[in-house]
Amino acid sequence: MLGSPDRLVIDLDPPDGIRIGELRDAVRRTRGQVANAGLVPFIQTTGGRGFHVTAPLDATANSLR
């Protein structure tokens, strides 16, 4: 439901010319920031070269408004 989010998704799609090592570093840093915020992040590959950093949310996410 739009008013009750149950997950956070950060979509990382690299521009042309970015090496896979640079992309992996960015994904790991993003995962670390999400973890530092108190969430439990997961990394998923998307399409050909992108990644999602995803974290489940509970009812406390609604209190951020």
C-alpha cells in the first residue's frame, strides 16, 4: 500500500564506462549506509548491469512522516 511502505529499494544503474569494481564499491557503500540507518539490507542484481539495495521496513517507517 502506498501509505504503508514495506521495503526500501535503492536502484543503482551505472553509466557507460564505469568498471564493475567501481560499481561494486558503490553498492557496498550504499549497503553500509542502509545498515548504519538500522535496516537489514540485501543486494540484488537487476537487468544487465544494475543492482538494487533493498531493505524490509516495519511499521516504524510510517512514523517518519
